[in-house]
Amino acid sequence: MPAPRVASPRKPQLKRQMVIMSKTKQIQIEHFSQALYFLLDETFDNVHGIYLDKGTSLFETLATISAAEASIPVGGRCATLAAQVKHVAFYLDVLAENVRTQKFEPVDWDRIWRETSAVTPEEWESIKASLRQSQDRVKRLINDTAEWPTDRHIGGAIGMIAHTAYHLGEIRQALCTLKQ
């Protein structure tokens, strides 16, 4: 005897269930903000063991890279580490502004990749300082945000961490080649 067929949920029913769930189970704003701070701290400065190994945060990693190393493209068509870091700062600034204003203007995402190559020691220090300032702006955004009312607000906040973590991985992988 064949097994009885189970009806698959229809999208309207699923959507209604999601709306009901969202009305009954919410993350408290302070818990969400604290989690964002904690993940930012792990990503940039102080590994807590959430997803990074000790000594592998972004600024700990950048402290091991000279301007000369930051200026070397990893491959023929690859960006330099200086461009990677500059891109992360730019991304954080753009997303923070988007989350703050809810205005999503077109951005030339490729400009940094085209314009950033070899850097002097002073330029390298300036790029890292700029990244620190971008991180500080993101922290202020989280602190100043009284509510996270839309998926774009929440997605933008989580995206800042995920995108930075992605580039941290790219940088750490590149170092395997550069520091042979």
C-alpha cells in the first residue's frame, strides 16, 4: 500500500506562520545590540572563541603585515591586502550610512580595487587607522539605533560583520602565500 501523500505547505500559509511567529517571538533590542558588539569585537580586536582562533582578529592580523607585504597582489588579477582593508572600511561606511538613513544610493564598489595598489608605510598606517574609524562609526550606529525595524536594518548590521569576516579570511589566506 503506498504511503499517504503529505501536502506541502503553500507559500501563503508559510508566510502567515512567519508573521505569527514574528509577532510572538522577538529578540530584545539590547540583546541584539550586545550580540552585534560582541561579534564586532571578535572580528576586529578580541577573539572570544565564537568563530575565530586566538590571535586571528582583523587588527591582530593587520599588525603582522608590513606596507611592502600589503602592496603585493596575491595573484595576477588579485587585489593587494591594502585594497582589501580599504574596501572593508568603505563597505562599513556605506552600510552604516544606509542603515542610518535607509537611503540606498548606487556606489562605485570597484573604485578601491582599481585605485589601490602599492602603499608606503605611512599610507598603510593611514589605511589601518581609517578602518579603525569606520569600526568606531559602526559601534556608534549600533549604540544610537533604538530599534531595528526592518530586514534591511538587521541585514545591514549582520552584513557588516559577515562581510568583514569574509575579507579577514581572504587576508589570512593571502598571508599564507605572501609570508612563505
